[in-house]
Amino acid sequence: MKKGSLNIKQEWHARMRARSRHGHIPHLPKSIGYDVRRTAHGAVSTIGPDKQTSQGPLAHLLEFGSVNNKPHLDGARALYDEGRRFYGEMSKAEFGFVRGGL
């Protein structure tokens, strides 16, 4: 859970950093963080901007867009990419388990 959360945070951060080279949102990539906590049924991870940072409150405008701006979906793309990696690894593990037996 921690590794996947870190991967999503880092990819989201990298996508925003590439976008911030234009100078409009230089501090926004630094607002992306994650937190993993245990629950009664496993673990939960929260990944996203810290709205207490200088440009953190602007993240939703870039992610989801506005009337005048298209959505960039950097976080959604990072989550999708990590999901594909995760399920790919699970498939390999399952194939190895089935092939190798108990």
C-alpha cells in the first residue's frame, strides 16, 4: 500500500512539475502528499494536495478544470498507471502460484 501510494504521489508530482515549468504554478507540485493508515479491514491511502500549502487549494482547478480551462487529470492518470502496474504484478504472482502450486 505504501509503495503504490508513493508511486502515485511521485508520478502526480512529476506531471505537475512538468506543467509548472511555464511558471504559473511553481509551488503546486510540492503540495502533493499521501497518508496511509490502518483500518479494521486493512489499510486506506489518501493521496492528493495539501490545501494548507501556498498553492494547494488550486490543485482541483488543474485536476478537474473549470468553465474556462480543460481538466489535466494528472492525479487520475497517475492512479490509472499505478493500477495497471499493480494488477500486472498480481497477475504474474497468481500465474506463478498456479504454475508452481502450493
